[in-house]
Amino acid sequence: MSLKLPISSTRGEESQGRARKFEVPEEALPIVKRLKTKYSLDVERVSVGGRSFYFLHVADLIPLFHMEVHENAPEFPFWVKIWEASLVLSEFLARMAPKKGQRILELGAGMAVPGMVASSLGHDVTVTDYEEEIMDFVRASAIFNRCQSLKCEALDWFSPRDDLGQFDIIIGSELLFHPRFFPPLLDVMNRYLAPGGSIYMAHKADRETLFPFFKMAEGDFSIAMQKHHFKNSEKELDVLLTRLTRKHH
């Protein structure tokens, strides 16, 4: 039995002439039907590098605020929104050629737009967030976008896993939402970053928590920054793209 979901909005592209319903691929039906018993669902279409990507998305956020929250999760469900910073990071990754043996880890992935874009271009990508259910949204989206090689893993920064290995590139967007997460985030970065690797992060440039985190990180990492101006039909803002590389002590 087929299932069609509404396409709620488009990011970075005009919607004229586009279909307003998305037919869920058969392979994704078990995941989507299971999530549909708990959430109101739609599909968000995103344009990156001139290509369209489709993401399973929570249509009605109100019930989320009445659900039990994971003990190490933020109070606001950051994972349900496709942030403008994630689109800037995605465009950056769309210009990065994959290298044999190179592994990419996305932290706090949420909808995992950057990781999905990188995977679609042939990168070896593992995306993570703090709950398996969040990863179910990403697993469905990976099927939507034919990114079946994308690996999805639950990762709690306060209790990091030992079985993920190390990664040449770590990515994340809008990770720095609260100072209480800074120490475990730095621990996770140091744990999973391979020697000679790089960390790329993207955040709204006026986020007040950015520079307190950079001050904490500068003991271990060299930090480079570049401001990008983001503009689409809905919003206009500055996004700070940051690269961290480990210092040689």
C-alpha cells in the first residue's frame, strides 16, 4: 500500500511547478508508518548544489513539548528543524571531493542535511544524534535520497561510545546552543578526530555561545573562521563557518 506525504516547504529553491506530495519509497514504509503513529509527518525539500534532497520531517511541533525528554538532551527539540547554518555547511561540503578511506562524522545531526549531502557525493559518512528515534527520521531520509551507505548511530556526548573509531572530518551545525554541553562536546571531538583531521562547524553568526566555546577550545585546537551571508525567500542572516584543527603540543 502506497503512502504519500505533503511537501511542507522548500529551502533554497522556488517551488513553482513542483509536486506537492511525496510518495514514500516502499523500503522506507516500515519506518515511516511506525513514526506516523507518534508524529504528524511531512517532507521538506532542500536544494543544495543545484540538487534536490528530501527529508522526513515533523509537521506539528506542539506534541514534542509534552513528550519526555532524554536526560542529556536540550529542552528545545533542536533536531526537528533544518537550520540555515546546516544549509551553509552543506553547500561547503558539496564542493569537497571524496577521498578514498576518508571518514566523516556528523555530530548532533538532527535532520542530517550536511551528512546526507556528503553521502550523496560518495563520502563515507556516519551521522549521530542522542536518540535512536531521531536516527529513524534520518534512515528514512537516506532511503528517500538513495544514500543507503549512510550510517546512522545514536551517540550521547555524556556517555560516548568506544566502537565508532576515528574520523578524518567531523562536522556539525548549531551545536553550541548551551554551555553545559561544551565540555562533553570537546571530549567527543578529541575522542573521534583522527590525527591530522579537521572539524567544520556552522552557526548563526550572532549566537552568543560561540566565543565562550572557542575560548574553551583554543587550548586544544587552532581555530579559523569565515562569515557567509545566507539568503533565501524566507530569511537573510550571517552564518559563521569554523574550522578547528588540533594543535601540536
